[in-house]
Amino acid sequence: MSSFSEQEFIARYRSNLNRFPRSQNFWDAKVTSRVNEKLALRLLDIGFTSIEIDLREELFRPVHHRIRVLPLFDFV
């Protein structure tokens, strides 16, 4: 899965991480778009043709998981 540990995201991640006050939201529209592209290509490589994400199910997750997934829904 695409993550901020990949080379193209490291510099931006570190700059956001070292900012004060620290932002808990590392996703902006450009980064989200790129991560989604990379994820889509990897899923196609292993044979997935379509994916559905149930927002209601995601909102029922514990808060510490929900915080990480909500920025993705904001920008998608």
C-alpha cells in the first residue's frame, strides 16, 4: 500500500511533522490524489477491478482509527 515512507512522500511528511504547531492532517488534495493513484495501480496488479468503501462502516470504527481515515474521505 502507498504510504508516507515511500521516497516521493518522505520530504513532505518530514516538513509537516517538524512544523509547530504540529498538524495531525498530513493529507492534502495533491498527496491524496497521488496515494490513490499508486494504490489503484497496485490493486490492479493483483487483480482487483473495483472497490467500495462504506462511509457508515468507517464512521463506526474506534476514534483512533477514524481520525486517520476521515482526511481521506475529505479529499476523495
